[in-house]
Amino acid sequence: MDGIARAPFWGMQDVLRYIYNAISGDGGQSVVAEGFDRLISEANHSALLRRRRARVILSRVRMLSLLCLVAFPIGFLPDFLAFDTETLITIGVSRALIAVMFLSLFFGIGSGETIRDAYRALAIFFAILLTFQGMSQPLLNLTDLSAISGITSAGYVLFPFFIVVCIGIFPLTVKEAFLTMVLFSLAEILILIMLPEQGNPFQHLGILLSLMAVGILCTVSAISQLRYMASLVDQASIDTLTNCYTRNSGEEIIDVQFKIAKREDSPLSVAFVDLDDFKSINDKFGHEAGDKVLAAAAAHLKRNGRGSDVIIRWGGEEFVILLPNTDAEGALKSIRRLRNTGLGKRPNGTFLTASYGIAEMKSADVNDWQTLVELADDQMYLVKSQGGNDIALLPATQSETTPPEAEEIA
């Protein structure tokens, strides 16, 4: 039996890996857990990806709302040539009502940039389209596909396909796309139930199955968009040497977290980190050795920090650590642990140290994130002027000048 070749068997993980590679275009490369998790749920997205994705979704909802605002009134012209007066009046009122809804949605989106704003806009957009379908199809009695004549009637029959195609326009996660398809399918079943009883049930079932098939293809398109968006965000926002966020992307993340902290009245701390006497490494051992020390220090910061902390390369040998939902005391405890653990060694074997400055939003009573970072920077310079290898917290705290022991440094 051992000599008999066994047929290949794919487990669920292999299936998911195949789907991921097909969507991402990674071919035979191994699945990166973080990348796959980001496709599954929004909960695994960074603050930067959430903001970029929200902006894209909101801008596309605005664009589609504007197109629908123009298209729905224009659609009254073929209706005028196809329907009787009574039907025409009802359809005309419905179109005018839908146009007003899209006008309200277009201006109602405003300057929203959170994922909640994006969800709300998406829900309203699809609800408006489904409302028009629910109003028009039972009214027009389009129950027998073989009896449909004319472009106008065919357009109303194909309208639900237009709705489901819209799903593929937005970058959605697997959970979001699945939930959208489930809600859409339930709405379509309800609309089909509302149609006159003399309608052919097999035709209704065929329409529903066709919509689901198109919806699956559009869902793949939506997930693929998210995959490439996440990849582009990573390329544009990650510093290649340290694998930390770049300053531009870091500023955007701080801005998002600062607004969230203000809105939710939660604490937010920032730590400014400057490696001590780093210039001497470049001068004595060369820039290549300096790059290795810098990359190692960043790796220590990321490995020994908390999972919720955001590490940003601010410039040169300076880093900013963003600590969401962390008060001054918690930030001091976290940074003290980083300092005591160490940042690696210099090329000559001595321990690499840094100067740390901490500022917390609520205790500092600031109204913008720039001031918060500046205050942390000021604290760092205070430590630097006193010889470095210390922590300063705003307001001033007890000195942390005890150097890390050799056995405590990883």
C-alpha cells in the first residue's frame, strides 16, 4: 500500500492559499499571514490602510451618486415612449424621488474619511438602488422574460445586474463582500416574492442564480482591489531599511489616531527616540555599518514594543513611537521596558543607547498632533543635553539614568 501513489488531497488551508495566490498574483509563493488576514477582515488593517480605503470608497460612492443623479432623470425619456400614462406618472415620481436621494447622498458624504463613514455611504447607496428596483419591477409586471419587448423593459429586467456589478467597484474584504452579497440576495428574494403570482418560478430562480454568479465574480474583483491597494500602501508607507513607517505615512497615522482619541476622549501618547552618538558610527565604521545598526535598533523597537504601538522612522536616526489608548504612566512603563531591553550593539561591541522623550495628549492639553510630537521632541532634547540614555516625560519625572545591564539586553 505504501508503494501506491496517492491522489493529491487539498485541505481547507490549501484551498485558501490557492484562492489568495489567484487574487494576489503571487503565484507559487507562500502566503504571508498578515497579507491574508487583511483580505479576510477590516480588523486586521492598519490605520493608514483604513483611511486610504475609506477615502477610495467614499470618492467612488460620490462618483456613482453623481452618475445616477444624471442617469435617472434621463431614463424618463425612454419610459415616456414605452409606458402608458398611469404607469409613466408613477415611474416618473419614483425616478424623481431616487434622484433627490442621490443628490442628498452626494452632498451628505462631505469630508468623511473613516471606515464607518464609508460603510454608511455604501449602505445608503445600495439601499437607494434596491428601493428603485423594489418600486419598479412589481409595478411593470415583468414576470415573463419571453414576453419582454423593447429596450426599456429589458433595461428594467437587467437593473439588478447593474446593482450587483457595483460591488466590484469597491475594495472590500472577504467578510464585507460576503455580507453585502447575502443582504443583496435577501433583498432580491423579497422583491421576487412581491412579483405577481403568475410569474414563472423557474425564471425567477434562474435570475437569482445568475445574479449570484455575477455577484461572486464581482466579489473576487472587490477583494482583488483590496489586495493591490494594501500592497501599494505598503510600498508607499514602509521605510525599506528599517521596515518602519515612513514619516509621511506616519504623520497620517498620527493624525488619524489623534482625531480618534479626541472623539472618544481616550489617552494617546507619543515617544520621540533619538539614538545616542549615532554619527560617530558612520564616521568610524562607515554608512553601511551605520545602516545595519539602525536596522537592528528598529527591529528591537518593533520586537519589544506592544502590538498596538506604531513605530515611525522620523528621519535619520530618529524614531517616533505612537502609543494609542495609553496614558502617561503606561507610556513611561512601556518605554522604560524598551530602554532596559536595549537596542542592540555598536560595531565595537558596546551597547547602543538612545534618548527618549514622552508626551501624552490629555495631560499635555494639546489641540493638534503636531504640538504633541514637538513636546515629545523637546523632552528628548532635554535628555540629550544631559548626556542621553535617559527618559523624560512631560510633566517631568524621576530620572531614569541607570544604564541597562548586559544580561538584560537581548
